[in-house]
Amino acid sequence: MREELHHQENTRLVKVLDQKRFLIFIKLILNGIAQAAAAIAASKAMHFAVDRALRNHVTVGFKSFAQLGAGLAALALIIAWLRLTERVDAERMGQDYVKNLRNRLFERISAASVRSFQRRSRGGVMLRFIGDLKVLRGWISLGLSRLIVAAATSIIAMIGLAWMNTSIALGATVVIIVGCLIGFAWGNHLHLAVTEARRRQSNFAANVNEKITSIAVVQAFGQLERERQRIARQGEKLQEAMVVQARASAQLRSIGDASASLASAVVLLIGAYEVQEGRATAGTIIAGISIVGMIAPVLRDLSSAFVLWHGAKISNQKIRDFLETLPIIADTPNAPDLLPGPGILEFQNVALGQILCGITASAHPGTRISIIGPNGSGKSTLLSLAARLVDPDQGQILLDGQMLSEHSLASLRLRVGMVSPDLPLLRGTIETNLRYRWPEAPPEELERILTLCGVDEIINELPEGIKTKVSEGGGNLSLGQRQRIALARALLGNPSVLLLDEADANLDPRSSSVLERVMSNYQGTVLMISHNYELISSADVLWHIEKGRLVEVGTPEDLLMKSGAVSKFFGLGEKEERAWATFSAEIS
């Protein structure tokens, strides 16, 4: 039950009307009432002036016309100021809502299981984070806010018109209501058009994002023209979908325009009949047309609000689905910090989907453990579980006798350092990246890590030193430089457990020697994945994982010296097997 409530809390979207936005909501209602009152006052003034001029053919002097003009101008300025205030308040309401929802989304993403998040399209995620939020902001600022004001304005305006003449008000009201009902019924067609356009946008964004981030692959394999054609085809389909959506939106807006025009005609016809019957005057007709003319933009706004509402419905559902299907790694309420310890890491019957099945193993303090096995056997997943980047479906993981799931993530991040291809450098300076896991690290600790990992040599070669800007993923640095900085980042603060996932892959000799020096000086517990024979053989213990199961535990001498061990553990061929035999003989 507690987990279900926790899940509901994590997937609940931000309330549209919280305390702050509710006050803006009330202000918008009062604004609409004020606009209607000003419009009624203006129409009543014209009503009075026209009737006075026509009654007994009284001549109205220049002074009276000037006074009327000044009064109408003042009312026009008041209405303009009210609409300006309305627009600012509406935008404030929408922006505040989106700010809170944006924070909610990022909170969810930042707590997501890394592996489940990586399976998602970046383009699709960015569409949730930018496109959908933009649509929802538009609905709150330009749709819902206008509906609030329009409802208040229309109701008060119709009451004012009914005060002048009930029949005229009734006729105009019926036309307006019928127009709204037709527009609402037409909304299903618009909803389908918006859904298709959103689908096309998502596909296009996902493809463009992937190709831009992987442009080197496209260029290296000579597929530029093919990808250009694919982008062009997707762009054409997106264009068609957007045109269909625009057509449906325009049709809905035309319903609002037609309703406004028909309401004016009804006022004129019923007004003429009422004048003939002696129940109204020419001034009443002019006042009625004036009020309906004031409502006409409101009707257009209502049709636009319908368009925004249908888009917001889809965006709201997309965001909700995103939150519901994104597993999170979150602290339990009031979770205590992990207590310091020597670094005893235990896996107790740990299973995760089809990847890992009942892993039970222990890493003793100060032990260097190499996890070996064929690709896809679950080695990297085991390290992710140890870092709690993903939680197991069953079983427990303990650090110094403390269950990771029952303690705060912040304390775990200080106790466990990790280097992995899935943990690239971030945009910012080298110093920012080095301090990322411990921003308040003292200068002496940073200096120790710079020397230990050879990062001091890197920054000495760069004009801006430690303040050198790092591009996304560290693309402006060599692979060896990136790995040394990533290693230093993981070791800052001397964590008791160090997780190395292919930290030695494709390193130059200098960077490899740095890794060897780090390993020889590090006193904590190490779990590493590598295909480097020498690094594997230097481990204290090997964990052999195959098809998600821990099948063997032993020393390198016990496991690697067996005939066929290389083929068994790494899926290599006879040539590699002979190379390993030669290497083994040399180090013996």
C-alpha cells in the first residue's frame, strides 16, 4: 500500500490551481467582470445618447458629444488596461505552472533508473520536457485564462443586455451557446489531427536528435544522402500533419467567427422587431450590437481555447505516461545515512528481470575483484546495482551490513565511486567535473587526486588549466584525458568502494600506467570489468558470470590458467586463446 501511494505521488502532475495560482484565477475573474462592466457602461452611454438625439428630434450640442466622446475614450482606456493586466496575469499563471511542472519532471528524470532511462529516445524525452510544456503553458496562459475571463465577461455582458432588453439578450445567448456546442462537437476531429501531428513531431525529433549526436557514424559509413532523404520524408509527413491540424484549428475558429457574426445579426433582427413593437429603441439596438461586438473577440478566444485544450490533453497524457512508465530510484522517507565502514559489499540472491538471476556474492574490504564473462552476461548491470543506479527486482545489496535501499542516496554516492562509459564528462570546466560528486572538497583533497590520477599533467598542458571548458561528453579532450578526469572524479573523497566498468578500454600507455598506479595505491574495495588480461590477472578474486548467473568464484590462477578459459569467459577464438597462453607463460 505504501509503495502504491509512493508511486501515485511520483506520477501526479502539478495542480493547476495551487494557492498562488488560485489567487491569480480570482483576479482574472474580477478582471472579466470589470471588462464587462466597462463595456456595459459604454453601451449604455451610447444607448442614452442615441435615444436622446432621436427622441423628439432633440439636437445634441458639441459639448454633449465631447463629453460622450471623452467618457467612451476613458472606458476604452480602462478596457485596454484591463486586457493588458489580464494578459500579464495569464502569462504569470502559465509560467508559474510550467515552472513547477518542469521542476517535477526533472526531479523525476534525475531519480530515474539509468538503464531504463537510456532505453528512451532523447528526442522523445526532450519533446516531453520542452514541446509538451510549451503546449501546457499555452493552454494555461492563452486557453484556460481566456476561458475564465470570457465566461465572466460573457455572463455579465448578457445580464447587462437583458437589463436593456430580455428578448435581444436571449436571442444572442442562444446563438452563442449553440456556437460553443458546435465547436465542442467539432473538437474530436481536431483531437485526431493534433494527435497525428504530435506523433509525427516525436518521430522527427527522435530521428534528428539521434543523427546529430551520432553524425560521425553517418559520415564514417557514407550514409549522409540516405539520412538526408529520410529526414526529408519525415519532414514532408510532419508538414502534411501540421497543415491538417492548422485546417482543423481554422475550421474551429471560423465557427467562433460565424457565431459572433450571427449573434450580431440576431441582435439587429430581434431589435428591429422589438422597436416595431415599442419595447425597444434604436439606442437599445446600438447598445446590443456594441455588447455583442465586445463579446465577438471572446468567442474567437473560446475557439482558440478549444484548440489549445485539445493539444494540452495530449501533452498532459504524454507527460503522465512518461512519469508512470519511468522507474525511479528514490530515498525512502527520512532515510538515514550510511555509516562509515571498511567497504564490505554483499549481494544476497539479487535478481533483475532476465538479466541477473539470484546472484549471491561478497566482496571483502580492500579486495580487488574482476567480474568476467561473455558480453551480455550482466556484468555492467551488477555494477549499476552496486551503485544503486537501478534497484533489483528481488534480493538485497548491503554495504557494511547496511541495506542500500533503506539508506539515503546522498550518503551512498559518497561511499561509492564509479567510472563507466555511461557516466561521461559534463559541460563545464575541468574543475567542475572533478568536484561534481563533492563540490565542497577541500583544496588539499583535490590536489591529491590531481596528482594521483595524472590530471595535473593534463591541466599543465592546457592554456586555461583547470578552468578549461569541457564540451558535452568531453568531446574536446582525448579519450585518455577523459578517462583520467573521470577516474579522478570517482576517487575524490576516497570512497570505500570503487566500481570500474571498462575504465581501461582504449587507453594510451600513459593513461594505462596512471590506472595501474591508482589501483596499487587504492585501499578500498574494487569491482572492475575489463578485457585486459594483465589487469584481470592482477585481481585478488574473479567472479565468473554467465547468462545472468554467478557460475564460478576463484583466483586468477584457479580460473584463467585452465585450457579454454579465454574462450569460455570472453567468447574469443583460438588465436586469442594462444595469445593468452603466451602471455600467461610470460607473466609466470
